[in-house]
Amino acid sequence: EDGSELADTGLETGRASRLQSKNQEKDKEVKEDKEEKEDKEEDESKEEDNGSQQNRASRRKNYQRKNRDGKKAREEGGQKKDRGKTAPTKDQKESENKEKKTTKRGKEGEKKDRKNSTSSASSNSSDEESLSEEELAMLKEQVEQKKKLISTMRNKPWRMVKKLSVLREAQDFVEKFEGALGKGKGKKLYAYKMMMAKKWVKFKRDFENFKTQCIPWEMKIKEVESHFGSSVASYFIFLRWMYGVNLVLFGLIFGLVIIPEVLMGMPYGSLPRKTVPRAEQATAMDFSVLWDFEGYIKYSALFYGYYNNQRTIGWLKYRLPMAYFMVGISVFGYSLMVVIRSMARNANESTADGDDNNFIFSWKMFTSWDYLIGNPETADNKFASITTSFKESIVDEQESNKDENIHLRRFLRVLANVLIICCLCGSGYLIYFVVKRSQTFSKMQNVGWYERNEVEIVMSLLGMFCPPLFETIAALENYHPRIGLKWQLGRIFALFLGNLYTFLLALMDDVNEKLAEEDVVRNITHWTLLGHHNSSAGNDSTVTPPPLDPADVPRGPCWETTVGIEFVRLTVSDILVTFITILVGDFIRACFVRFVNYCWCWDLEAGFPSYAEFDISGNVLGLVFNQGMIWMGSFYAPGLVGINVLRLLTSMYFQCWAVMSSNVPHARVFKASKSNNFYMGLLLLILFLSLLPVAYTIMSLPPSFDCGPFSGKKRMYDVIQETIELDFPLFVAKIFSYVANPGLIIPAILLMVLTIYYLNAVSKAYQRANAELKKKMQMQREEEKNKRNNKGSTNPMLQDLEDLLTPSTKTESPPKQAEDKKIESPNGTSPVRKPGRGEFQAGSPMAGGRGAAFTAPSQVFVTQPRTLGIRAPYPGQPRPWGHPLGPPPGRGRGQPYYPRAAR
Amino acid sequence: MGNKQTIFTDEQLDAYQDCTFFTRKEILRLHGRYYEMAPNVVPMDYTKDPDVKLPMQLIINMPELKENPFKERIVESFSEDGEGSLSFNDFVDMFSVLSEMAPRELKAIYAFKIYDFNTDNFICKADLEKTLNKLTREELTAEEITLVCEKVIEEADMDGDGKLGFADFENMISKAPDFLSLVILREDEEMSENH
């Protein structure tokens, strides 16, 4: 009787029976081996370990208790009585269970049917049907939820054991209610996607590696940076950048001027300008002569004088003079463009990074270690670089916190500047004085070696002693090293500039002399050639005159080549001085300090000579001025850029080696400013300054009459007019003449000035807006801070974390449960029963039978769903479904469905 | 794919794939590496889920971890007993979380654990000092360390309790430009080809 009633109820309400059947299934699993075997095909959970079984059992327990709590009030008394009537014998219970099992199985089948075909006929009434529809929707939702959980399982910060068990549970659930539908496929697709994503990541990583490998000297510079800080590294980065620029210039000049001339131009010896004069031929191959860039080198394609003024050369009809002129201009054009562009980019970068200053130290602390490092040497470098970067930031921080006697500081700074201006004036006067004297010397005969080289000697002495003097004076100012470096750079720059311009003035004098000399020579040449012609004509008018050997032709001084040679000499001597200084001043000193220290009376390493620091300002300025020489000289000595490329290449390796082997890091390692725009600014200034003399000579000095691509023209730029007139159609020449009209140029310049003014105003406005926004962000941050103070931490992530952080309590609990279970199960009383019994005792004293324990929920659910108050009975489960702390003990197999729906 | 591999059942492998960012092959490779560290302790057959744990000393000598200043903390964070010995499950978990595919949030949680030396769920000054000393090999002076720690707290501590809770940490780390790429252990083919 009782069994049939149970069967009825089971048939009536899908959900109730299903839930119940789950419970039953569970029970059987625990208790009845026989039935478990029978159920094999549905019961996938056999492989489960004890822990999870126990888990479920306990969850079910909890769940039942809750059910009762919620629905006790609505339970019908009659039912209770019925239940009370049921015979509590074990046999009966068993049979009940069996019956339930069968009904359950039937139900399962039905459900599957329902899922596969839209609606299978069932014996249930329409009322019940609607119920199960609703339930079905919920079930589906739940299955979706589970699936989602499965797919995001790998993102959960749980222990693997927990992940595995939760995963299994979810999978079982899904499998049970959805069959094996499409599960395998999804997995495969996922695996494929995963694989592709991994491949993509790996490819990106390899590509990044490849890219960094393609950047020359990246590793070298990184190594230097890790030991000497970003300021020293910034010099090497600047050097590398210079090398890149020079490589382009080299390509331009060699590709468009030197190689065409060598390949297609007239060969050596065909013209006077391409031949060593007879008087010099004897010594032209001597090393001492070649070392001075005389002899064969002077009459080679490396210098201006070698080029012929033939309009076109070779079968390509290559317009070499035109190309020469255009390349000379484009060297400056390209350099200007590249310097300004990189300045603009640097400025952009420095503003873009500007707002992220909130977490300097935190990020350094928590994100600076690279977990991919597996090589001890790299690790050492990394440790060094992290330490260095911390020190840099500390220096910055201390600097910003410092407030001392501001008046004293100001006084000292003014004093230092006065002293340095005195030094600069003194050195300027000294140079002026020496140059004046050298002019008088040059007019005198047989002067000594010192008198001849006085200017150079004085200038190198100044260059050697002034920078350390400036540095000593700068100690008074007590600037932050980064700002101090800028001051130092500026001061030495001013000193060097004096140097450079005295050199240029001397050169100018030289050129003017040469020009005067040229006029004389031109007449002589003219007369010689004429006389030669006449004499030959006089002897034999019919025979063509025998050509005069090109070596014998009298020739002018060719001031362009002289200027070129001056620059090349200067560059080469600069290279030598730099390298020797490094070798002696750094390497030998380091060796001395290192090895003599063993037998010296004081500590050399800590005491007086000690190791050298890397002189950033000196090196940067050396580089900048060297580049200025290259720019000035490259028009008159096309080969100069080639020499410079070699120089930069060797100095990269040499200086890297020297720094690593014989320098020590600065006492106060400081961070280079994010953009090295200061270096760039110096470079731009020197570029402009070197443009001036070159432009002056091109525009206002007449080219030599017998050497170079522009010989025979009044001015060098005539080559352009010539090309336009001869090679372009007439209207182009007309347009050109209009464009060159001052009436057009002056308005154009005005327009440009106006544009600059406007853009400047706009950029100022943007800057203000930017500052405003920054301020707002700062305020927001403050606000956020305050808000956080008030808000309690309800972050689920946090609770996950708490869960993780208490591993001992968590891991111990499952085995305990398992033990409990082991103790319990032999008694034949399932853990489910305990709360059940308690419940029933409260309801009716007769309760306590096992069968009753199972019937109870089913009865409850019969009436419950119609009220649609499913949610109401479960207010005590506010925690989200995936929550690791709360639900596990309270969750039955199918049960999480409810709290999920409730949310 | 080993057709006849008997280390794991297919179900186990599938479960691992669902719970980690690894493919079948990589899981087998990880097992290989786990096995190699102690061939006489770790069984080749994992179908029965044996309860085997390797001590921290073995794990931190892996090439991926050897140079890491936080290797002990990493291993401790992933060990279930909190003392540094890892079962195979923990081992897989560690590599999964520290793999390139793991999301930032997950990494942040474990990073927080790693930096929380005394496991009080807060990164306090003592933790910061330890971190700093490990990062710089104790080359900073005491004043510098104090200064840096104070600055970190000042920057990242949102709720003003003088130590970093997870919310603070996450807020700070989520803005870091290169955090995700940095907390990665690469379990590379080259490193483990020997399996």
C-alpha cells in the first residue's frame, strides 16, 4: 500500500521524484551493492572517490534538513500519519527502495524522451506537465550553469583536488541530465582552440624574441644597463641611434655619389684633378704622407676635388654634379628630419607614460622579477638591474623629499654659475688671443713646432681641464644628478662650441687665402696651356699638339679638398684621442688599481685613484661634436661618413668592453630621463650650427676652377639652374623662377611663422587640459581610497583566497568526514537519516523509519511548486553557487539548482 | 599522443585538461618531469591516484624555478599542506597557474599568496622587506629598505590599514603594464624534451 502510494507520488511530480531518486540512488550506492550493480548504467559516479561521495551524502543531508525546515509547515498531517503507519521493518524498506528505483528509472527514461522528442506522451495530467516544463527550463539553466563551471574550472583558484572533485560532480550532473550530448565534440574543439591559442602565443613570443635579436647590441646594452643604470645605458642607446643615422647617410653618399663615380666616371690619371702632381708623385705612397691624407688619398673619390664637372657620366647618363649637390643637401635634410622626428616621438612617449607614476615602487617590487629567467648569469644581471633601478628610484625619492636651507642653496648655485661663466669667458679670451697670435705667426717665417700648433694645444688643454673643473664647481650646486648632468652638458657644450668656431674661423681664413691664390694660379694655368698650345702650333701647325701629361698641368689649391682634409684629420685624431683616453684613463688605471693594490701603502680601490666612473657628459658631447664634424665635412669629403661609421661601430664594442671591464657605477646611480631629448636637443643645435658654414660656402664662395663637380660655375647651386634649364621643359623653369621670387617667398615665410604660432598656442592649450585631467585623476584616486575605507570586503575572489590560505583546516576535513561515514555505514543507518529522524520526531513521534525519510520530501514537493514560492524556503543560501566555503556541505546532487535559480 | 599510455586513465586526463591550461600531451610531459625528480618514489601508474608527495627541495631545483628568488614561496603557495611538498595535483596546478594562458586574475591571486610570506592574508611590512631583500640580494641598506617599503604601502594601500590586502594588491597589479607577462613559468619543450 505504502509502496504504491510512493510510486504514485513519484509519477505525479517530476521534480520531486527526481530529487528523491537522486537521494535514493545515493543511498543505494552507499548501502546496497546489489542495487548499485543494477543501476550501473545510470550511475556514472561509481568511479568517484570516497571523499566526494561523502561530500554528497553530507550535502544531501543538509539539503533534506533544509527542505524540512522550509516546508514542514505545509506538510499535510495525513501524509505524516501515512508515513507513520508504514512498517519500519528492514525488508519493507528494501522493497520500497527497489520500487522507488524502478519508478525513478522510468522517470529517467521519460525525461530523456522528453528531451529528445519535443513532447512525448506521458500519463501525467496537464497540470503536472506544465510543472515539469517549468522545471525543465530550470534544469536546463542549471545544466548550462554547470557547463559554464566546467569550462571555467581552470580559472578557479582552488586546489587541484577540489577542482577535480567539483569538476566530476558537475560533469556527472551534466551527463545525467543531458546524456553524452555533444560533450566530446566541445572538448575537442576546446582543445583545438587551446592549442591554437598556445601556438599563437608562442609565435608572438618567438617573434618578439626575434625582433629584439634584430636590434643590434640590445643584449650588450641591457647588460651595461643592469650594472651601471639607465643613464649610462642611455649613452649607448644614443650611440646606437647615431650609428643608424650614419649608416643611412653612408648609404646615401656611397650609393649615389662615390660608387657611380668609381664605376662610371673617368678613371684615375685621365684628368689633372684625378692625378697626383708630378712633384708629389715620389712620396705619394709614403705612409706618413697618406696618414696626413695627402698623396693618393687626396686625389681619390673620398674628396671633393676628384669629381669631374662633366654633366653626365657613363651609359646611364648619370648627372653626377647634380647628384652630388642633391646628396649634400639631403644629408642635412635627412638628419634634420630624423632628429626632429625622434625628438617628437620621445616627447610623445614621455607624456604618455606620465600618468602611471602612482605605483613606481609597488610595480618595481612586485613585477620586476622575470619568472622566465632560468640562467644563472641572466639572473645575476637581473638582480643587479633590479637593485640599480631601486637605487635610482630611491635617489629620485630622496631628492623630492629634501628641503634644506634654500637660501644657502640659492647662493651657492649663483656662485657656481658666476664661477663657470668666468671660466668660459677666460677660455674664450684665451682662444681668441691664441688665434690672433697664430695669425701673426703665420706671417712670420721659420716658426717652431709649438708656435705652429699653439691653437690646437691650447684648445685640447682647455678641453681636458675645463670639464673636471666644471664638475668640481657643480658640486657646490648640489643638484639631482640627472639635472646636474644636464648643466654639465650645457656648460661643456658652450666650451666646445668656442673651440669649434675658432676652428671654423681659422679655416675660413685659410679658404680666403686659397681663393686669392687660386686667382693667380688660374691665370698661370691659362697661360701655360695657351703657351703650350701656341708653341706646338708654331712648330707644326698641321699635327695636333701632343697632350700635356695631366700630372704636369699647373693647378689651383682646390680649397674644397683642403677643407675636407681638415675635417677628416680632425675626425681621425678625435677617434684616436678618444680610444687612447679610454685605454689609458680607464683600462690602464683599472689594471693599476687592481693589481698594484696588493703592494701599496693605501687602499687604491677605495682611496685616491680608484676606478674611473663612466663619463656620460664627456662621451655624449664627444659624440655630438663628432657628428657635427661629419655633417660639416661630408660635403667636401664624401668618404668621411664611411670613416665615421667605422668609428661608431668600433667604439660601440670598445666602449662596452671598457665600461664593463674597467669602470665602476656612479656613486649615485640615477635614472636617465625617460626621453633623451636633451641629447637630441644638443644634436639639433650642432646640426644647425654645422649647417651654417656649409650653407655659407655653398651660397657665397665660388667653387675652384679646376677641381670638383662644380668647377667652371660661378656658384655651386648653379648646377640646379642648369639642370632645370637643360633637362626640364620650359614651363618648369618658369614655375621655378616664379617660386624663387622674393614676393612669394616672404609671404610663405610669414605664413609659416603664423602656423608655428598657432600650433604652439594649440599645444599649450592641450598641455593645460592634460594637467587638468591629471589632477582630476589624482582626485578620483583619493576618493576611491576613501570609499574603500568604508566598504567592507565582499569580493568573492577574496574569499577564494582565504580558502586557499588556510590549507590545513581545509584538507583535514574531508578525511574526517570519510571516517565518520565509515563508522556510520556499517550500522546500516545512512547519514541521511539522522536529520530526517530528527525532523520527524518533531513532526510526529512515530517517525524515524527509513522509508519515511525518503517519502517526506516527495510529499513536500507535490504541493510546493504551485505556489511558485520555490525561492522562499531557501533564504539561508545567499552565497553564489561557485562559492567554495558555503555550499559544499549543503549541496545535494541536483540540488544546487534551487539556490542558483533563486539568484 | 601515446596510444598505450597507462599513466592516467582517459577520464583522468580529461579532468586534468578541464582543470588546467594544458593539453593531454603536456600533462603527460609534466608527469614525466614529476616522475624524473624521484623515479623511485613516484609511480608511473597514476590511475589509482596514489598519494605521493615530493619535498620542496626537489621541486625548487627544477630549471624553471632554480634562479627564482621566490621559489620557496611559489612551491609553498601551491602545496596543499602549506609546507612545500607537492603532490602531482599541486604540481600540475602550479604549472597551470603560472602558464602563459592563465588569466591575470588567477595569477594575481597566487602572486599575492607568493608575496605573503607569513600567510596572514596581508602583505605587511615584514613581507615587503623580505620580498625586497630577495629581489636585491640584500644589497640595499636598512634605510633604503624602510623607505621603499613605506613608499609601497603609501602607493598601494587604499584602505589605510598600513598593509596590503588582496584588494589593494589586485588594484595595484591590475594597472601594471607587464605583470601578466612576468609571472610566467615556461614549461618549454627544450627544457623537458627528455620525457
